[in-house]
Amino acid sequence: MATDGFKYARLGYGQLYRLCRARSSAIFTQGLKLSAALAVLVLFQWLGSLLCQYLWLDLPAPLVGMLLLLALLTLCPTLLVFLDRVSNLLIQHLSLMFIPPSVGAFFLSGAIYQQFPSLLASIVFSTMATILFMAVLIRFLPNATQDKSQ
């Protein structure tokens, strides 16, 4: 009687094995795609730092790397689909990037109090410049899209 139960229990092993194998390979390839896209982003940041170091540029290295990536994405837009998912993941978890500066500000409060006027001025100036830039951009952007449609 006990052997009848084992006979019926083996009916789905092949199907279960194929389904599990397909699912695990899909997860593995998805992880490889994310890792490769992240490697591309890190590569361009490294290229930016290399370019800044050898050309004696006074620009931040990640900015130069982003400009190089922008140039490549303009020439090859198919790469944008490849980088889309990892970029969205990084943007979704952007708040985690502010934890180290916050901890540093907590432990360096004396130095921050000495530099507070210049910090406040730079924050106010950059906020005002960003608002002004966005206002100009929003003002002229609808005109550009309307011209293309007509």
C-alpha cells in the first residue's frame, strides 16, 4: 500500500525540475544583466577619473564620466535599454547615498558650525539657480515640442 503513494509522487518530478531550472536560469541571467549594467556605469566613472587625471581637468571625475556616457548613449541609443533597469534601481535607493554624509556631519558638528555661513550661502545659491534653470527649461520646452508636432 505504501508503494502506491510513491508511484504517484514521482509523476511531476520531471516537470518540476524543468520549471525550477528555467526559473533559476532566468534569475541568474537577470542578475548578470544587472551586474553588467552596473559595471558599465562604474567603467564610465573610472574613465572620467582617468581623463581628469591625465588631462588635468578641474571638473569632478564622475561628471566627466557621465558626460562620456551621455555621448555614448547619444551615439548608441540601444545601450539605454540595457542601462535602464540598474539606473532606476539606483535612483529608487538614492536616499541611502545620504547616510554617510549625515553620519559625518553628526561627528564633525564643530567644524560644520565654523563653516555654517558658507554652507548656507552655497545651499541657498544652488537652490535658487536650480529653480531658475528649471523655470527657464519649462518655459521653453513646450514650445520646442509644439514646433516638432506642427
